[in-house]
Amino acid sequence: MPVQPTGPRPGTPQSSLKNSATGSVPLTLTGQTGTTADLFRVYDDSSLVFNIDSSGQSFTSGGTVASASDRRLKHNITDIDGALEKVLQMRGVEYNYNATLLPHTEGKRDMGFVAQEVKEVEPLLVKQPVSGYMEKYFHVEYAKVVPLLVEAVKEMQAVFLDTRLKEMKEEVAALEAHYAKGRAKRQAEIDGLREMVEKLLAEDNNDE
């Protein structure tokens, strides 16, 4: 598959690689067997910006990997409902990769989710490539877990505040009942003393 560099676009100091093959032929990067050299690197002058290492994992240096998220690019924007319930149903796990299917992961221990389990809870977090070697395997979009967690924390905070407010109201009601009972008891004692005084005064008057 021939790969041709194309010239910079007018007014922009950049170049690109163009797949000049016809048909459904991907741009393929193949590493050398047994080497630990990076498979792919992108530089800004002399600074490493992005690389894919020999195990197929991607890393960034001095930058970020971001998704387009401008409001102008979106419509039908709605809040995430039931985020806390969804998070509580998700199971974080530790695991070893199947080295028979992914030889470069031999002995690698990792953590994450099981895509099939996540798909049952929130299908939007799971994708399946439409072509290539990995097309029959499910993938989890871990970045999308972040907004789900944000809304789950907000729901949990709301539940906590509602629960605390209810507890405080119950505490206030209990204190009011306690002091009301105390006032009634003290009033009864005062009334009893008044009756005793009046009785003693009446007896004194009778003696005269």
C-alpha cells in the first residue's frame, strides 16, 4: 500500500500522509518483531507530542488528547438520568489480557471494566470497531465515564443533603418536644406551688 506525503495546505506550515490505495485499505503501521521501539511518533520541532509504543498503547507528552465538545456542534442536549444508579451497577475489575489473542500483552496486569457488563448498564459507553482486526471485540470509551461520574456525584450529594435536611428537621422537632415537655412540667410545678401557697394563706386566715 503506497503512502505518499502531501504538501502543506496553503497558509499552513503542515504536511500529511495520504493513503493513495484504492478500495478499503487502511493505513497500517507494523512494528518489528521483538523490538521495544515506538511504533509511531509525532514531534513538534524537537519535542515529542504523541507516540504509540510497541505494545499498542498511546501516550501524550506535553499535550492532551481531547474530543470536540463545542455546544455549536451538538443538539438534543439532555441531562444524564439515573447516573448514580448506573455507576452503582458498574463493576471495576483487575485482569490479565488474553495473550493468545493479544500476544504483546503477555503477563500484563491491568484494571478497568468488562465491556459486555458496561453495555448492559449504559450502551453509550461501549463501541465496536466497524473494520479491522478488532472489529469483533467490544471497546469501552473510558473518557465518557467521566460525565457519568460527575452526575453520579451530584446525585449522591443531593441525596445526602435531602437526608441531612430530614434528619435536622427531626432533630429540631425532637428538641421542641423535649423543651415543650419541660415547660409543661415546670408549669405544673409552679401551679402546684401556687396552690400550696394559696392553701396555706387560706388556713392562716381561718386561724385568725
